Amino acid sequence: MGQDGFSILILGAGKATRFKSAYPKLLHPLAGRLMGEYVLRAAVAAGAERVYMIIGHQAEAMRNAFARAGLQFIEQKEQLGTGHALMVARPELESCASGVAVALVGDVPKLQPETLRALVAAHSKERAACTILTMSVENPTGYGRIVRVGGKRVRAIVEEKLATATQKRIREVNTGILCFSRPALLDHLGELSRENIQKEYLLTDLIEIFNRHRLKVAAFQAPAGEAVGINDRAQLAEVGKQIFLSRAIHWMKEGVTLTDPETTYIDEEVVIGPDTVIEPGVSLRGGTRLGSGCRLEPHSTITDSVLEDGVTVRHSCVITNSRVGAGTAVGPFAHLRMGTAIGPEAKIGNFVEVKNSTLGQGSKAQHLAYLGDATVGARTNIGAGTITCNYDGEKKNPTTIGDDVFIGSGNMLVAPVRVGDGSYTAAGSTITQDVPPESLAIERGPQVNKQGWALKRKKLKSMARK
Ligand code: UD1
Ligand code: CA
């Protein structure tokens, strides 16, 4: 620690007025994780000696969402501006040993750790008191403008609301990321005032203050598009799409075919094997892992699940916390959830729901079935419309079905119940007792055909009408 090290203060106390939300901006989901996660991870990965997060609005929820080793929260009870956020952090700034303190707005999720490191390096090289991370944008609306003297030295950052018409045309803007020499910051933080039309302590006013004290202010350019800020939900959607698209491009380069990368939503931690083909509208969430040679038809959502090699997921499936063995086909319109394991070489067909169940090698449940808390062996067929009645109104009960079993169509398997290896159950049966191996179980009333019944009925009806 010391002169060359740096600490980072993430500003996240604001209320997100332009989001018109009950939640702080940093708690909004963005491309599979909370917005605040992005800057937090960038700060840690950049190698900051200390990372602080300024919280205020819904402080408890912010702590719960972001708490981790090495992160220290600082409460800004009243949010009186970005400058005020640093003012409340004074005790931490005083006690921290780093030579440099970086103020980092929380709403810049695309920021990369390398850029933070490069900013600090440029700051040290220039021996500046403050180095602003700037960027050039097509549309500077909403950003603080960088005002230079004769196109050189930075004189001030002027906020949108305070800018003149000429200043508003400046396309070089403040990214909201400012690198300070810690002693200079502590010396002059107290000089900020709220006497402006925003009635806020503006962190950006420190630039004029530093200039007044003849302290060196430098600027460092961020890579294009990297430090965009998110102030409303339209920008949230736009940046979300950019992040998803960059992940899609990454996986295409790794050998995955995406037929429409712009509508394929892959979370950060997902892993995909080569020669897997993913069609439009597929979401791969959480820690999902796909093997190679899989085929995912449109509009499925797969969360925290493992699909081994050569799995086919047909149209519109929902797969959560499940494992699908090699060569298995699922869907269309199937739902696998909560601790399910299928296959290998198994088949789950349309309108089949499987919960907390295993289905062994080569087994099939092809049409309109519910399997809950069931253990099904290998090469077993579950007939269309079969249901495990696993819930007795109080607790969940298990169903155990062996290998090479044929469960007839439309069976009710009232759990707890077992069907032994090699057995058959007749269509339409309600199975309430265990079935021994190699047997046939039939449970249904004998059929009665009342000949001529319909004709008689018709006659009675026509007589009544006369
Ligand atoms: C800020 C900068 C602007 C810059 C832009 C870049 C100021 C005054 N303006 O404007 O120059 O171009 O970022 O995106 O700094 N926050 C607090 N406490 C507060 C107020 C805000 O912690 O009292 C936090 C917010 O939660 C947010 C961050 O500071 O994460 C930035 O606030 P925001 O209102 O988005 O600032 P901008 O108007 O975007
Ligand atoms: Ca902002």
C-alpha cells in the first residue's frame, strides 16, 4: 500500500430519479446480473487496495446484494450530490493509506478494469492532482462537458443543467470517473458548496476549485463506448443489448452457431461447447453449461442447468436446476425443474413437466405427463397423460418405477408407490398399490356396452317435443 496504490469509491447512494423506480439503480438487473455488480467487479479486478461503496437509498437492500470480503459500505443518509457522497466518506479517505482515490459512479457497467488501471497510471505519470476519465460521444446530453482553455488545459466540468448553449455543443464529456491524489482531495473537498441551480454538492466543481489553487488537472481518454452511463430505462435496455451481443460474439468465436446473436441472451458465467447451435430467443442463465453438438430451438430459457453433449431442446422449453444427459431430446413445450436428471438418450416430449425426478437411460415420457419426486429406471415408457400424484395435501411422496416398465396411458400413480422392473400397467389405471416385477396391473371398472341405448334416448326426446 502507499503512494502508488489506489482505492476506489463507488457512488451508489442515489435514488435513480430518472428510472422512476422504487429501487436504487444499482439493484436493477442488467444482462443477467445487478447493475452494481459490474463496477464492483471492475474495481476489484483493477487491483484497488480498498473498495468502498457509498450507499443511501435502500441501504439495507444494497448491503444484502453486494456484501463481500474486502468491500466497505459508507452510508450517505441524505443524498446531496456526488460531491457530498465523497464528503461523507471523509473519515475513510483520511484513514486509508492509498496515495490515490478514484471516485467511480455506479452506473457505468461497461467500464473495464484495464481502463481504471490506465487512468491511475496516467494520473501518476502526469503527477496531477486530479485526472478525469473523459470520452467523446455523438450525443453529450446528460453528461458534464469538459471545458478546456484554448483547447488544452481542462478548466472546468460543466453539468448539463448549468451549461451555456455553446458549452452544450461540446462532445468531450466527463465519464463520472475521477482520479484524485488523496491529500489534494482531502484538502479541498470542504470547499464544495450547494449554491448552484441543482442545489447539490457537485463532485465536478472540484475541477474549478483545483484550478483556482493551481493544482494540476489532467484528462485521460476512455476507449470509445466503454464508459457510457445509464440514467434511464431506455439506456438500460440499450446497454443490456450491447453486453449480450458482445457475449454472443465471444461464443461464436469459440465455435458456437447462433442463428440470431441479437436475440440470444447468454449470462456471463455460462459455458457452451463447440458445434452447438442456438436458435433465436434462447436465454441461457446463471451457471448453465452446454456440451458440444447440442441444438436449441427457439425461445427456451435454461437456468443453472447442465446439458451434456448432443442434447436437443425443442421449441419453448423451461429448464431450471436440472441435468440433461447426452443425446437426450426435450420438448417442445417441456418444463424440467428443481433437481431433475434425465437421460442419457432419453426423451421428454410436449407438455411434460418433470420436478425433482430422475429418468434413466433411454426412458421416455413423450406426451402430457407430470413426474414429480419420481425415480424412473432405464428403457421405461411413461404413457401419455400419466401423472404421479406426489402431493397428499401435506407432504410430497416418492414414486419409484423400475427398468423396462411400460406405464399405460392416463395412469394416476398415487405416491408413495413402486412399480417393479419389467412390469406393465393398463391404460387408465389409478395405481395405489406397489406392482411386483414382471406383472400387469389393471385398475379400472369393467366396461358395459348398453346396446341400443342411444336410439332409445333419441326416441324419448322426439316424443317429448310433440
Ligand atoms: C454524473 C456527473 C457528470 C458525468 C456523468 C457520467 C456529477 C455532478 N455529474 O452525472 O459530470 O458526465 O455522471 O455518467 O458528478 N450518487 C450518490 N450520492 C448522491 C448523488 C449521486 O452516491 O448524492 C451516485 C448515484 O447513485 C450514481 C452516481 O452517483 O451511481 C452518479 O449520479 P447520477 O445522478 O447518475 O449523475 P449524472 O447526472 O449521470
Ligand atoms: Ca449517471
